[in-house]
Amino acid sequence: MRRRFLLLPCLLLLGAAPTGRLEIQERSGNSFRGSIDGFPLLMLKGTHRERGEAHGRLEAAAILSLLDDALIPTMHKFAAGAWERKYVPEAAGFAFPARYDEELAGMLDGIRAALPAKEDRTLKSLKREIGVGDLKALNCLSDIFGSGCSSFSAWGARTADGTPIVGRNLDYFAFPVSSKALLLASEPAEKGLRATVDVLMPGYIGAGTGLNADGAFLALHDEKGLPGSAKSGWVPRSLALRTALETASGASAVQDIASALRDLPVRMGNNVHVCGVAGPSAVLEWDGNPKDHGVTARGPEGRDTLVCTNHYCLRENTGGGPDSGSRFSKVSGGLDALGAADRKLDLDVAKKLLEGVSRSGPVVTHLSIVVWPAARRWTFAVSPQTGVSATKGRWIALEWKDVFAN
């Protein structure tokens, strides 16, 4: 069976398009894959296992392509056989909560159902069939090695209606994945779990830049972190963030997400920029060290803006060095100038701030996004080609109802 690819490089180079044209291309139960304004969309509905199986059925070829054509060959350029010798074994040392084990088992079953011939689900780069270990390694990749990101938020006097605006660049190594990104929307059937939306790659089940149905938003940033005692049994951080996001209220997002992350064993340090339907926002400095039960919340200290890059300010104040510190200072300066001029943060200004700290090259801005959590709307762009910043790509404006109406 010929693999199906979700490759839209030409569409990503086009100009801006009207909001919200949804096209459904294939269904699996209540879930579907399609596109919205020409950008790939995967909508997953049902229980953990049902969502996993639909993910595997609908994205089987795309998951294999992501591994076989992008990630594994790139890893092997750094060290021959690294996927089998390093990443899969290291992922086995993580403790996946039962619900995510169930979801990944369902995903593998979905892949097998979509690609019944063994040769079609064989990773050519490894000469073996894809397994759950590969799916776990994919979802632990950012825990094993990270890179850099930048974000900011503003509210109160700095926005037109007083509700928060958040801007975020997701920077990572320039894997050739620019055409594989998708909007992943999830509607869990389990009681107490809210619907979420994120921009991810096929096969990923965590959260990194997520918004939920109640207006809670989070964005993950890497930090080296304070040392922790755990040598294994870490919870993959993106999965911990998905659990936190699914249970957070828009009115108490900072407190809810901080509570969900406390005392969780994680392998590396993190800055999690959290914002709800009203200010102030906060950066949760989070790692596996017992200080403050692993989470120290950094607020705006009386300001109506907050900036986050890749260094702690409270758990350990290093200043961020020449990279993280310079991006932090540049965004802070831009927001200060905005305040001095008594101007409001809007989409155009937010995009300029993101452009000012964007990256092209070996480390690239894969995603740039501006979010209005209270209105549950967002405008985003992804990298248009390998090594080129997302800020150079096509910006797409969406509202919650555009994605979740079906």
C-alpha cells in the first residue's frame, strides 16, 4: 500500500488566506484528518485508546515518513545507529502514565490497520517494522535534547481590551520537517478533560504550545534545570503538560497548571509560560529538583508584561548568557518601548517582536504564534522550508469554532 504524505510546501509559501475553510479528507470513527485554510488538521475524538487508534489510522504514512525521511537520517548523521543505540533505549527509561501507554498502543494498532502489509510499515532506515519503542522515542525526543524558544505576554493597559495576548517562537534543530506540521485538535471522551489544540508533528501526543477550551494556554521552553535525584522513571514533559492543560481552568490557569506539575520527576529543566483569560500570566520554572516541590512561579512583579526565554530567573539566576539573555533583553526592550509610547500590543507589533528574535539556520524557528486565550483565537505560521524561520511563512488566523465545529 502506497504511503500517504501530508506535504504542502507550495501552500505554505502562499499569501494569507481567509479564516476557517475546513475540508475533511478521511474519517476514522468520530475522528478525521483534513485541512483548514490549506493547513493540515488532525481532529481526534473519543477515549485515550480511540484517539490513539484514529491517530495511527489517519496518519500512518505521515508518522513513518517523519521518522524515516526526517528524524532518523538526521540523527544518524550525528552518530551512526543513534536511533537504536541511544534514543529508543533512553526513551525506555521514562515512565509513561497508563493513559499514554494506552494511547500509543492504540496508535500502533491503527498504523497496522492502515498499513496491513508489513513492508509498508517497515522503517527503511532501520530495516524493521515500526514499534511502540519508536513512538515513545518520538515523544521523548525533546526530553533527551532540547534547544531554545522565546515568548511574551501582555494584558491590562498594554492590550486593547485588557485581556491577555501571548506571542511565542518555538525554536529547535532544523530537522527537515517543515512540510509535516499539523494542527492537532483533541476532544477527550473522559470526564473532566478539556478539548485542546496545538501545532505538532504526526505521532506526537503531548503538548508544547497548547490552548484549551476554557482559555488556558501554555508554551514550553527548555532550561538546563536544577539537578534532580531521579536517574530514570521521568515523566515525559510534554505528556505532563498535556495532562495539566486538559484539566486547567481559564480563570485559574497558572495555579492549576503549577499544581499539576509539582513533584513530578522530569529529566530536564523547563520554563512554562502560562496564561489564562485574564492577567497576570506567569512563567513556571520547573524541574526534578525538590526546591518548591519542583515548580517556582515567576510573575510580572507589578508589570503588565512578561517575557520568557531559556533561563531561570528565580530558581537559579544565571542571566541567560549571550543567547537566551540577549533574546530576553530584546523582547523586554520592545515591550518597554511600547509602554513608553502608550501603545497597545496588537498582532502587527507581536509579529515584529517575534521576528526580532526568530532564527534561521541550524537552529530554526519552526513555529511562530500569537494567541488571545480569552477569545480562544490564534494566528500562526510554520517554517516554510528547512532552516527558514516560521516568521517568513504564511500566517493563518483561526478561531476555536473554526476547528471544533465538526
